[in-house]
Amino acid sequence: MKAITSLTALVLGASLAGAALAQTGTGGDTPPAQAGAGAAAAVSGNAPAQGQTPQDAPDATDAAGTDDATADTAQKPLPEGVDITPDHTENGRWYNAEGIPTFKIEDDGTVDFATFNGYRRYSAECHVCHGPDGEGSTYAPALKDSVLRMDYYDFQQIVASGQQQVNAAQNQVMPAFGTNRNVWCYIDDIYAYLLARGTDQLPRGRPARKGPKTDEFAAQEDSCMSM
């Protein structure tokens, strides 16, 4: 079952709350939303204002001039159980044979629209804590690496419900994003983007070329954002 539908009952039946992932003593508010489902272990930071539409989501790194960013895009060996092979599409998104989100990049570097959208959503919602391009920060992990070590459904659960790590060395809280439509409605896109980054198939920065936004993608987006 796909991320966009798999945890709907869990998320809509719960009242999720959390503080922004930050250093000890720093908190943040997650705006209440009445949306979506599930989440990915990757997102934290400042959520957009309530009622913000998909078109309003900022492209946080677009102004940084990263279109010319270069990186080694040769595929590195994948951890056991990680399958990035695109098998079929659903709602304008690519999935592997087991129904796990993945990406598709053409020979000319064109990425599928969902993966490009994952870059935009990550840049708007996650990079504040987890660093640009999934690279991590001084107080939050590199999500491009996390997606290669973590089961996809565990990834969903952590983003949906949040996570707290408290010990003698740290007191960090990742808020729950299961009710944030600007995260949950695009959780598969964020995951696919991080997977492309983690496997070195996508360089840092804004993808230079993107595929078209399909009618199926737009219809699912409208449905999720209007819930």
C-alpha cells in the first residue's frame, strides 16, 4: 500500500504534536492541519502556514544558484533489500515491483516530476534541520543516508508520529508531521528524492530538468490537499 493511503486511519485518528527538531532547549510549533496520512523519517523544520496551497510551497534553495551543482552520479552498491528499479506508475509516481516509491532519471538527466517535487518539498519543509539536499546538519541526520538503512514503512511511521531522542548527550525532538498536508501529501515524493540522493543518482541542488506533471498526479494532489 502506498504512503499516501497506507496510514490514513492512523493519522486522522490521532492528534499529533511536536516541537521543531533543534538543539536542547529550542522548540517550535507545528501548525494544526487536517490532512493527509503518514510521514517520512526525514522531515523537520518550519511548517508552512495553515491553509497554504501546494503552489505556495517555497523552493528554498532555488535562489542559491545550485543549478550548476555537480556530483558523482555513478550508482554505488545498494544495501541489501533496497530496490530502486522503477516498475510501474501510480498517481503519476514511480514505484518498484513491491510498491515502494522510487525515481526515474532519463539519460539526459531529466527526473520524473514526483522526484523533482520531492526536492521542492524537502527544501521547503525538511532542510532547516536536516540540511540542504539531505546532507544532514550538526543536530539532525543525513536523510539521504537514512533512507538506505531504514525500512520504508518505518520511515513513514517516524515522520507521521515524530521521534524523541533524549540521553546524556542530547535532547532532540522531531515533531509529528502526519497532519501537515504539505509533508504527508507528498511523502512518496520526498522519499523518492532522498533515495535518488542517497544512491548518488541525483547531484546536489535543484534538478536541471524535470518531467511533466501528469493529470493523475494533479488529481491525487487535489484530493489529498482538500481532505
